[in-house]
Amino acid sequence: MMVGPLTLLGAAGLLWGLGSHAASPDPHATPGAVDPSVTQANIQQTICVPGYARTARPPYGIMRGLKADAMRREHPGERFSDFEFDHLVSLALGGAPLDRRNLWLEPRTGPWGADAKDELEYTLWVDVCHRGLPLAVAQRVMATDWIGAYKRWVAGRSHATWHHDD
């Protein structure tokens, strides 16, 4: 049985007290989704190849249209530039490129803005591709509690652990 560092629900209850610029998406609307063609068995031919995420990223025009629709629906009247239309499970970790369950309006600013999540995505990518962290663990923590994962894998780097129970 695989045991990750975070529970399935994570700290979702704590995250929704942040107002309209929540640092994590509503877990019911955006639970995260993965690309089924990316598996643990093929990571060296997919996500671990430099530039993979760039090739998996949908065209700008498609993403801009989806972001505009989401902005009208979720943040009417707010500035387009204050949000990044982000993949909850990043493309670099095998996230689904166009699955709406994996797309959300991520605040660009604040302590848990886009830069912090990007730093975690890179850290987990290195751990998956070069240090033996199972892909499914990285995907699960991104989808369920990326802030808790940041605290564990980035802020507490020397203490980051995962384990596999037989």
C-alpha cells in the first residue's frame, strides 16, 4: 500500500477561509486530473524529458479563451493579470492538459501564489525523475494539498520523506 505524506483531503477546510483569491481551488470543482498516457513506467520517455511540459501545453489561444470564460464566471470585474490559469497537477507531473477538473484560476500574488506552486512543481519533478519519488505520490499531493506539500518538500526540504508500506 502506498502512503503519501498527506491525507486525501489535506487541509482543504483551512484553505477556503481566504476569500475570493483562495490559494487552492475548490476541491469539488477542481479535484485535479492526470493524463492517463503518462505512467510510472514511461516517465523517462515523457515527463522526465526536458521540454516535455512545453510540448504537452495546449495552444495559447485555447488557454486564453478558457481563462476568459473562467474569469467571467468566477472573478467578474477583476484583473486578468492577477491570475494564472494553472494546471492543479502540473503538466511536468503528468497533469491532464485540457481537463477542466485540472484547471483553475491561481492567484499570482500572496504567500501561496503562482511562484510558490511553481517551486513545488519543480521540486517534485526532480524528486520523481531523479530521486525515486513515485509519480502517483507527487500527483496526489499536488491535487489534494499543494500548500501542505510545499511546506513538507520545499520549506522543510531536509525533512521531506515518503515511504512505501509492504
